[in-house]
Amino acid sequence: MLKEILAISGRPGLYRLVKYGKNVIIVENITDKKRGTASSRDKVISLGDISMYTESGDKPLGEILEVIKTKYNANPLDITKYKEPEALQAFFKEIVPNFDVDRVYNTDIKKLINWYNFLINSGMTDFLPKEEEKAEEVKEEKKTEE
């Protein structure tokens, strides 16, 4: 599910991939459902490809969002509680106890909270890939190794 949700640098919010075009992709804002395009010059990244640093490696964004959803019963977070750097660090320590303090910045945590709220408010709560998607990813990885 997160594979088709996109963050576009310089644009607020999150977008759902609608269709690929020539040198552009058609996207839909997950909040207001307005469609637009992103060109090949825009920095576009799928949320499914994002991970955050921990002391023992990287943790996929989907797993982190799932922990937040479980801890807060799939309710949106009050961003005003996390204005101070100490509050952001304490919040993230509860979610990912072994996160790398030197490599995960407060801006990353704020962005995570905003993305979580966008997804929850849009009714998207499946953050982990389904079994079929996992099997498909394994097949693709094997093809690229050959």
C-alpha cells in the first residue's frame, strides 16, 4: 500500500500514484483528491522505499507507522504536543527505542508525524505490505540478482 503513496519534494502533503505518462506521472493528493502531475525533474519518493536509521540497521517506514497506529489506536496525533525537540525525541524513543539519535533529525520525526496524520485522516491504515506484495517483491529481487 505504501508503495503507491508518494512524497514530492517542495509540495505539501502526500500523493497517490495514478498513472505513469511520458516524462510525467499523474498523482492525486490523498487529502483533497485533486489530480496533478509530477515531472521527471521533481524529486518523488515512494513511502514504501523509506526507512529510518536505528542502531542495528534501518527500519522500514511501514513498520514504524504500524507501531504508531497500534499505540495510538489509529487516531491522528496532536502535532502541537511535539513542538519542542525534547518532546519529539521522547515520542520517537517510545516508537523506535533503538533509533540512531545522530542520524534521525527532529525534522524527520515531524515529517513522520505529519505523514501519519495525512494517511490516517485519508482512511489509509494498512502500512505493512500484504503477503502477495511481499512474494512479488521477492520475485523481483531474484530477477535482478540473476
